[in-house]
Amino acid sequence: MSSREDETLAQAAVAALTRQLEMMPKPGLPDPRDLGARITRQDHRALRWSAKALVPGLAAMAACARRNGAATPELRAELGAIGRCTEHSMRLAGGGHRGATWVLGLLVAAAAMEPGARGRELAATAKKIAAHPDRRAPRRPSRGSSVSAKYGAAGARGEARAGFPHVRRALDVLAKARTAGTPEPDARLDALLTVMSTLQDTELLYTAGPHGLRHVQAGARGVIDAGGVMSEAGREALTAFDMDLQGRGWSPRGSGSLLAGALFVDSLPVTSRVRAAS
């Protein structure tokens, strides 16, 4: 893999994040709709802009993984250092993608280290990388790690160390929905809701507590149980769920980051076929 291919992986990851940002309606999450609130539109534009700041860091992670060639403690430490620099650059550009930096960084590194890996195999490679502790990480606990410790939630680190189960679930939903002929926007929303229905989102735990997390999970399950967003009942449930979260100010950002990871992994076979044909 060349430096050009490292850049291609990084661009593909940011493209996946952008596709997640463009989805609508996303319950409690920023999207392109005009909700009559100026700050919402500004937030969405800022998120799209700051996503571009992830490209250099993600390309550096890909190059680092390709150079190391194995999921070693040294690789994990290097990826952590690059990730922190990437987060700093992203914050300067407007912020909002900390969870996505972690998810996409590990998956991009896995894709660079194992160019032929796809789907569950790619998630397993990312799991091997995440299994090592970040020896250079700041000693002061992050908000996510503090919430994980308080409530016993897996958090972002636990999700990665388990091999990204919610990324795998989202991929399964996408595949099943496409086989059934579900339009792509609806398939992606169903995948997001599936993640949201079971994820122990530490951001939600921090802002809304365990009761709020259960409320969001139940709302997502309600849409799925009503038939998904393609059905009339499911679409009505989605609208009510979205209005509820917007009114409460609860944002399940962890689910959005993991869906972006799934969309990145999902894009790799297409990218591979394009390269093979060129």
C-alpha cells in the first residue's frame, strides 16, 4: 500500500462520516433539515467542515499501521498519539467528531494493515489493535472513561475491544435491507436505529443518565418494531421520536459515530472493485 492509498482510505472514511451527517431525519442528531433554529443549521455546517480536518490524521494512522504491519503495543501507542493530534486539529476546525476519530481511526488502521480484510474480518483486526493499552495516554481520565467506570458501560474503548459489535450489526441491517429492496436512505436510518436501540452511549449517560439512555433505546426499538422507517407506522414513530429527543436536547452521538464506521467498512468492497478495474 502506498501513501496515495493511505490518503484514499482517509478520504473514504471522511466520506462515510459525511454520508452519516447528510442522513435525515436522524433522531436527536444534527442533519441538513431546517428546523427553524439557526444554531442547528450552523452546527451541521460546522460538523461537515470539521470532518475534513480528519483526513491528514487518518492518513497518518493508515501509514503507521501499514509500516508496523502487526497489531503491536507500539502501533497502539503511535495511533493514540496521532489520534490526539488529530482531535486537536479537528477542534480548531470546529470540533464535534471525537467519537468518530476513535472509530474511524482504528478501522482505517485495520484496513491499511490488512488490505484484503472486509466486514467482520476487518473488525477483528481493529479489535487486536484496541486490545493493547495506550501507554502514552494522559493519566487524567476522559469524560467517557469516567462515565464508563461510573455506570459500567462499555464505552468507546469497550466497543473497539469487543470487535465493534454495533458496526457489525449495522452492516448486517444494511445487507438485509438492500436484499429486501429497501431504499438506501431508509436502510441507513434503520441501521442507525438498530445501533441506537442497544448501544450504551456514554455521551447520553453523561447528559441524561441511565433513565435517559433507556428512554432513547426504547424509542429506537419502537421505530424498528413498528416496521422500520420504510413503513407508515415506523415513519410516524420516527417523527415522534425525533421531536422528543430534539425537545429534550439529547443527542446519541455515539450511534452516529459507529454508523459512520459501518458506512466506511461497507464502502471498502466498492473501492476495491474500482481499483481492480482501473
